[in-house]
Amino acid sequence: MSAPSTERTEAQSVASDAVLTALAVGSRPEAPGGWSASLTFWWRAMLKIKHVPEQLFDVTMFPIMFLLMFTYLFGGALAGSTSAYLQQVLPGILVMTVAMITMYTGLTLNRDIQKGVHDRFRSLPIWRPSTLVGPLLADGVRYTLASTVILVLGLVLGFRPDAGVGGVAAGVGLLLVFCFSLSWIWTTLGIVMRSEEALMGLSMMVLFPLTFVSNVFVPPETLPNWLEAFVTVNPITLLVTAMRGLMHGHAVGGEIAIVLMISAALVAVFGPLTMLVYRRAA
Amino acid sequence: MNGSAHPAVYVDGLVKHFGSTRAVDGLQIEVAPGALYGVLGPNGAGKTTALRMLATLLRPDAGTARVLGHDVVTEPKLIRRRVSMTGQFASVDEDLSGRENLVLLGRLWGHRWRDAATRADGLLEAFGLTDAAGRQVKTYSGGMRRRIDIAASILVTPDLIFLDEPTTGLDPRSRNQVWEIVRALVSGGTTVLLTTQYLDEADQLADRIAVIDHGRVIAEGSSSQLKASVGVGVLHVRLHDPEQRLRAEELLARTLDASIQVDGDPAALSARVTDTARVAYALSELTDAGVEVANFSLGQPSLDEVFLTLTGRPAADQRAEDGDGLDPSGATSQEVTA
């Protein structure tokens, strides 16, 4: 009978008084704005990278692998020399790699929700989309990192953008806008899909054809008519054309406008859809 | 804390189904401001679903639920500003350190970075987690996990806090610490609604208890009212000689004026006790009659026994862990070997 009573005093020293004091000083600040809350969630994603740096593997190794593989595999056959091919293929591989990486947005969210911490977030008095906007902004950091890896390696291999730093920056900027918008598809699916494997499978089924059946590797004119028709309207093709134009300094205003419109449409459709399924997620 | 006339929680005819299962089925609860209210029930009774609806995480299918006077469906934002929920599972980010979690939530409550950090350090200190502040939460023990969970819920002092099974799976010492924290919350003026599978816990902490089963309240009242209906405890007796069980059964039935249960163990008997004073008398009667008692214990009725009394059948969906020795009723039973 003596054991419980000693336990109790010990516990008390840990808790009661200190907890009471802590409760008493708990002031009630104004609820944060949407942007501030989003930045806080961005910070959370950055902390997760700090604690689990392995998750950057895909944004560093994928780009290196893709660029080396495709440049040396196709360069000689398709453009006569690897350095000539690189000028055309690098913007394409940039788009392909970063578009592929967007799929991790959905996977991360899916895992995050399954762990249960979103219950806490959803019970807070904050602008609800900030829970998802924050991670998407953090993905922007990952996309930028992947782009940097490709560009640096590209420069080493002989990529020479005619439009200089400004053109490259504009191209990467456009890519980030498009990928941020594309990611909303994966947030919707990340919430709806029950298992990570199913989500991964579905993402692959969308992304592989979308990125390969485009003008990334070959000029569309060489394709059979029906395939050429798809390639021409593929948003990835438009984005690649716009990026090549921006980086090498030819006019691509039309393509840029269409890419921005597609991006806006993606957010307009999948943003609210994501929030709808997020609210209903049990 | 809130001097208003309305109850902290008012639930009437609340219903939620998942497919064809009615997880919550006409629930009715009323919690007074400042009270410590316990919802007692086995797994699958609908406790968590009910709490999630009250915390505005889940939309009810039917019925009324008002929290601090606000409707959960039409005014969720007003509720979220004044209520905290500590879920049964991860309610903090396991990949982040304890301190990072608290700073993160402090920011989300609207604190500046500096204030959020100060608040985090204060809470870590109060909950005895300063040493573990920089470690990832996934490395914490069960008791530390619970403490950081609760600390995360009181970054901004809530008027009402929901605790979903705050001590399930904890060792007795950690459980006592959580109990102390819960008592401190109530004495600080916060209304607490907690769910539990342990009658002992509800009895130790709660002013009022609702026993729920299949999403419905099957008994409600103060701890003493509840115990009056199920008995103060259960006497378990084990004899040296199984041959004497029949004789012991007669004697106990007479002296305790209760029906005696015999189970698989041929030397064991148990009886629900309404008056502890009679236990000593009954035991001495056994000795006088030459029935040798190997050991006996007087324990509080388990959830199973409460259910048996209230519903006439054992609690449904009991998980295996209920019998793995963590049941706090074991800690309060006095076991004596004769």
C-alpha cells in the first residue's frame, strides 16, 4: 500500500503546481493569418527534412541519373552529338524530373494524414488550406534543389543557355508555378486514396505517359499522326517548348500564356476539391 | 472560468454511422462548466467518434451537439478557438522534437516566434520534459508521449479539453502523472471530458461518469451512484482444496448475501460485494468452518463486471491488452496470501 502514495508525491512534483502556473500564463493571441500559418507549415516541412535528410535522395539522385542516362544514351543517335542534344534535352529533362517529383507531395500527405497529427491541425482555429499550402511551398524548395542539381551538372557537361542567367531563372520560375499547380492533383489523391502503394501506382500511370509522350526526347514531327496529336496538346510539351524558348532566347509568349492558364485551371479545380475531401477525411 | 449558464457540452440524440454501422447512436450527454466528466466504455463503443464530432473533426449525421454554447456544425470556428483535443493516437509530429512541436503549435495559435519559444520552454519545464526537449518525439516513452500530447493541448489555456483515452497503455507511474496533470487542469478552471476503458480511472478522476455501449449511454451518474448500482468491488477467493468449493459457495452466499460466480478454476470463487465490512466476516466464517483459503483479493469491479451488471452481457470488442496487467484496477486491489 505504500507504493501508490510515494508514486503520487513524485508525480505531483512533476506536474500539479508547474502545470497550474503554465496554465495561468497561457495568453490568447490573435489567430494567425492564412499566410503566416502556411509559412509555419512550410517550416514544419523544413524541420522534417532536417530530421530525415534521406528524403532529399529523390531530388538529387533522380536528376543526375536521368540527365546522364538520356544525354549519353540518345545524344549521338538523335542529334549527332551529345553536346548538341544537351541544349535541347536539358530543359526537357528538367521538366520531366521535377514533374515526377511532384508525386511525392501526395505520398507525403497520405502518410502524414494516416499518422493522425492532422486531427490536431484540423482542430485549430487556422485557415485550413494552410496545412496543405505550407507543404506545397516546401516542395517548391525541393523542386528548386532538383533544378539546381540538373543545371549545375548540365553546365559541366556543356549546356550553354543563350538567354543567360535571366532566361534560365525565368524558365525555372515557370516550371515551379506549373509544378505547384500540378501538385494539387496529388494532394486530392493523397487524401482520397487509402494506401500509399495504390497512390504510387496511380501517380506513375499518369506521370510516365505524360512526361515520356511529349517533346522531351524527340521532335513530335517524327511520330505517327495520332501520337503527334497527343504530344502537341500535352501540357508538358507546351511547358518544355516554353522553357527551351526562355532559356535559349526565342519568343514563346503563346506557350507561356497557355502554361499559366493550365496552371491556374489546375489550382482552381483541384484546390477546392482537395479542401472538400480534406474536410470529409475521417 | 466561463460564467455563462449554458453547459460546457450539450449532446442530444447524436448519431454517426459509417456505412451500416451506427458508431454513435442517439448519444445524450450534458457536462457542466468546470466539471471533470468521464465517458466509460469498451473499444468500439463510439467514444472516439463522439469526441471527434464534439471537436468539430467529424460531422454528425443527426442530433444536436453544442460545445460552450456553440453548435458543432454551424459554428465550428468559435469552438476551435476555445477547445483542445488530445487524440488517442499521434497528436503531435513524431519526426519533430518535443520543443519543435510546441513551437509549431504556438505559432499556429498566433504567438510570435519569440513568445512561442518561451511558451514551449515553460511547458516543457512544467511537464518534466526539458531534458528530452531536443529529441524526436518518436524516441519518447509512452508516458512522455502523453505528457507532450497534453502540453500541446494547453499552449493556449483552453476552456474545455477533450482527452481520448489519456492513459491507455501507460505504466502505473506514468498513469499517475497524467492523472495529476488532469486534476491540475480542472483546478485551473478548464472543463475536462475524458474517455476511458477503466472504471478505476473514471472513479478516481471524474465527477460524473457516462457508461456508453454501442454509441448510447447505458448509465450515467456520479461515481458513487454508479458503484451503488454495480457494487463496491469483487471478492476473489482461491481455496487450497477444490473439494471444498461447494461448501465455500454456500457460506459466502449466506454471509455476503450475494450470488457467487464460479469460473474455470476449480478452486476459485468470486462474489460482488456491496459492503466491504462484510468481507472480513465472511472470510472468518470460512476459516471457522475449516475451509482453507489459499489467497483472496478485493478489487474494484472491472469494466467487464460493470457491463455484466448493466447489460447482462460482457463488454463487446475488448482488446487483448485489457487483460495484460495494465488494467489499473489491479493496482488498487489488495491482494493477500493467506
